[in-house]
Amino acid sequence: MTKKSRSAGRQSSHRPKKIHTGVNIALLILYAVLSAIALFLMFKYQFLAFRHLNIIVTAGLGFIFLTSAFTILFKKWQTGTSVILVLSSLLSLLLVLGFRSTIGVANKLNETASYSEVEMSVVVPKDSTITDVSQLTSVQAPTDNDSANITALINQIRKEKTVTLATETVSSYQEAYKNIISGSSSAMVMNSAYSALLELSDANYASNIKEIYHYTVKTSKATNKKQPTDANVFNIYISGIDTYGSISTVSRSDVNIILTVNMNTHKILMTTTPRDSYVQIPDRGANQYDKLTHAGIYGVETSEKTLENLYDIPIDYYARINFTSFLNLIDAVGGVTVYNDQAFTSLHGNYQFDVGNVTLNSDKALGFVRERYSLQNGDYDRGENQLKVVQAIINKLTSLSSVSSFSTIISSLESSVQTDMSLDAMMSLANTQLDSKKSFKITSQEVTGTGSTGTLVSYAMPTSSLYMIQLDQTSVSNAAQAIKDTMAGK
């Protein structure tokens, strides 16, 4: 064989090795980029910052990079290096996707808390010949109580329909409704947050009217709330709603729970205030007395401030929960078990709940937390059942066994919860809990009072005879002190 042919043979055999080396260099660059993004997100947002897991992940990714760079440089174990880099790149990509998904959901929870939506409309009697707002010259509306939303609606009609409607002022939506039904008025403005209130006074409300114009008023909310002095001790207001549409839609608050969390002592105190409690409502409630649930129609911040004033405590965060979709979390964590202390049959689902431990999926839980009519103490007992289910969900979510259902849990939260707690605060709390390996001791309390119908006047529904609870001040004082004691670590 000539010298020239031997040289050509060596070049030919070296060409595949060069190609393989080039492929590995490209894979190493891809791996380095993905790993760098994963590490950036992990440290910026405090992911895996417990039990030194973030340091272990960093060391592992760095070791793979250095080992692969060494084998490529010295052309060792080329095929094995390719396999490792492909698998490691996939792992880094999964980390990036997982982190970004969590960030996206947290941002969505905060974004929906940065604004509120109020469904405003113009309605007429069901049998009215009026089908469009252009046929009207005026509408009745409680401009003294809901001026901002009514003005936004009237302005939108002027802009879209080139129709200027005069507003005839009435004292409440209830008065306006009575007027159009009696025929003394042809049309009224309607705020959907009040619809459930009108249904209390007229079960046929929805079938008696028809909507001829609809507009969603979207209002930005201030987010300048003070942070707690101790990041490990705080109060969260849980506002439970049960409404269709966007989680940002303003509505009554049927569940009102304050979670007092002390991460230092690993104690959580759950304080529930009955929805029918007769309380002083600030801001748009004009500091008048009304049902606690009615505070929600002025926005979640009004409900929050109402409870702050009632118990003389700071509330640091809120989480507004659509109970119907929130209970899907129960399926995500594999069901929950609660103790039922009285037998009853639920209206929703017609489920029979016997005395003793009952295991709930999402639909059974909905029946369990909604029912009040077949319970001995009505709304008080319903409040107790709601606390039991919330406590059971918290126990599941704070246990490591729920980590395997993480993606499903995140998906459920996105559509059912809004909160003003930042991602940084959420991750700090999650890492503290995972780092401690301790379970929470959860206790609950409920304020009590005397219920009556027609003896107390509702600010939102002044002419209706409503059931409301005059709270026992000793009960309120004791509950407030228990909250303060939990915060103090007692």
C-alpha cells in the first residue's frame, strides 16, 4: 500500500470521530443553555430551596457538564457521552418547563387578584316589548350605592350605542326591581352581584326579567398592602364563593375563614364567621350594618377589612376560592376523609352521610359543604363541615405524598383560586414547611350569636325580611384573643 493510500485511510477513519465530537459539542452547548435557565429560575424563585436540594441539583448538573466536557476534550467514551447529554438535556428541559408552569400559575393567581370584574346589565320585564337600549330614554338605578359601576355602564352604552340614558335614582336594586315588575318603570340597571339577593325576596326573579344589554366593568385594584412583620406569622382571609364565570367576578362571600398561620410553632388556627353575621361593613358599605356575606358585593377587600375591624387584627393576605372548582383538588390528592358527627342527606347529589369517618371525592365534598337545611344547627353546622373539608385538604397539601400530584394540583388552583400572596411568599412558606419535616397542628373555632328573621335591617336589602345573626360579643372577643395568642406563639 502506498503512503498516499495509507494517509487517505487514516483521514477516512478520523472523519466519523470528528463528526461525533461535533455532535457532542452541540449537545453540550444545548445542555449548558437548558441547565443555566433551570438554575436561574430555581434560585430566582426559590424552587427546591429545602434540605439543600437546590445545592444538590446544582452540583449534579455541574458534574454532568464537567464530566461531559472532559470526555469530549480527550475524545473518550463518545457514544456514552452522547446518551448522557441527551438524557440530561431532557431532564433540564423538564425542570425548566416545571418551573415556568408554576411561575405562570402563580402569576395568574396574582393577576386575577389585581382587578375585579362586575357584570352590569340593563334589564326589563320578561314580557316587555323593549328589546334594545336604543328604545329607552332612562333607567332606574341606585346611584348613591353603586355609582362607579352604574356610571361605567351608562358611559359604555353612550359610546357603543350612541344612546344617552338618564338615571332615575332609587334607594336600592330591590326597589328598582319592584318598580319594573309593578309597571311603574320600564327598565333598570342590574349589578349581577345583587342577583342572588333579589332571588331571596322573589324566587321567580330570574324568570321575571330579560337582559337587553350587558357590559363587564373591569377595575384595577391597588396592591400596596403592607407585608407582615414576621414572614412566618400571618393571617389569610379565605373567601369562599360559588359562582360561575371568572374568579375575578364580584359576588357574595358564602364562606369566611381566617387562617392564622404560625410557621415557628407549626400551628394553624381556623376561625370561621357565619355568612349571616350582622356586622358593620366599611367603605362602600357606608359603615352600616348588614350580613357579612353582603360585604363581598363591594369587593373582597371590603370583606377583608370587615373582619379586620371585627377581630382587631391585621389580615396579611387573602385567597378567594370558587368552592365548586376548588374541591376538584380533592380528586387531585386522592380524596379526603373527615369525621361527620350527625347523619344527613345532602340536597346536592342526594348523598347520605352517616355518623363517623366519611371519605369524600370532589362531588361528595360539594354536597357535604353546601348542605345546611338538614343539619341540626343550620349554617353553624355547615360552617363546621366546611372547616373540616378545608382542614383535610390542607393536611393533604402539606404532606409530601401530594408531590406526585403536583401538576394536577397546580392546574386545579389556576381556575379556582385568586390570591394577593406573591410567588416569593408562597415559595418561602413551602420551602420552610418541606424543610421542617413537621406536620401542622390545626385547630378551629367559630363565633356564635342569636339568629332572627326580620328584626335586623340590611343596608343592601332594606325592605327585605332577612335571617341574620346578632353576634355574641363575648364569643367575638374570645375568638379574637385566640387569634392573637396563636400569632404570639402561645
